Amino acid sequence: MIDDHRQRILQAATLVYAQHGWKGATTRRIAEEAGVNEVTIFRHFGSKDALLDAAIVASVSEQDAILPAEPVAPETELFEWALAKHDDLSRKRVMVRQLLSDAIDRPEVVACAGHGPNSAAVQLREYVVQLHRNGWIAKSNGIQPGEVGAAVTMLMGAVFSDAMNRDLMPGMFPQPRDETLRAYVRIFLRGLGALPQPTTLKARTDRRSNSSPSTISK
């Protein structure tokens, strides 16, 4: 019963916060939404701030869209990753907008909500490293580490902006979502100088071609 009460209070706090913001999410409103009394809220969380902090962290925590450790089909893998991130952000759109609205008065709330995106950025940068190690990006392309970081930020920013604003500004997103996400991924790979196939595969193919028997002309 204790765990059930806690979960109901967290869910109620998430809903009330998304609707009313930090100032408007009173413990009275939250208690009414959860079907408990205010004393129960304070017994579980101690204060309104602690409750809202816990509710926000729980509601914006991301389930990582996993990129493979060794790239096999970069465009497909990145598209599936971008699609999963977009779906996750779209489900949390109202909460994220409210967080951005409260950012000036409560910057620490946005900071605690940023762990998920930071983790995703680290994963995406590591994937680019693996693209390079596995021959999908030519070692001679001259791309700098800072440019890789910028490319990662641009892709994540594009997916975030699309998820947050597609419903509000349809004129900015005239193409269907999936088509647009594929375009983001292609531009990302093109900016990195990604190859249509890894150099290691190309080398193996060239060796096989060179070692195949020659046709004997009559």
C-alpha cells in the first residue's frame, strides 16, 4: 500500500505540474488528484519541492535508444535511434515544455532533467567513434573532434526541435516525420564524410576481385 500511495502521488504530481507549473502545483491540488490527504504527501516526500523533483526526474528519465557497439548499417541504425528518441520526447512534450517555462526560476530542475539527453549525446559520440574505427569514415577526411561534437549536437537538436514543435509549427515540418528523420540522419552522415560501405569491406571486395580467375579468351 505504501508503494502504491507513492506511485499515485508521483503520477498526480507529474500531471498537476505539467498543467500548472511549479508555482501552481500545490500539494493540495496534488493530493486531490492522487486521492490522498496532504499529510500522506509529506510523509512520503517531506516537502513539495522534493516531491516535484522526484516526479520530474521520474517522468523525463529516458529509456536509452541503443545504438550497436559495432555499426553494420549506419543509416538504418541511426534512423531507428532517432525515431525512438522522437517517440520518447513526443510522449513527454507537455512536461518538457513546462520545464523550459520554469527554467529561469528553477534552473536546477532543468539540470536534473538533462541527465537523459547528456547520456544520449555520449552514446551518439561513441557511435561516431565506432564508425571511424570500423572504416565507415575515411581516416583522411580531416574531420576534427570539435566538429564531431557539433554534428552530434545538431542531430540531437533537430530531433528535439521536431518532437517539441511539429504540432505547433507544422509549416516548419512539411514532410512526414519519418521522412524528415531520415533526412536528418543522412545530412548527419554526409557531414561526417561517411562512406556507403566501410573501407575494410571495400578492401576485402577488391582482394576477391583481384584474385578471381581471369577469363581466357579464345
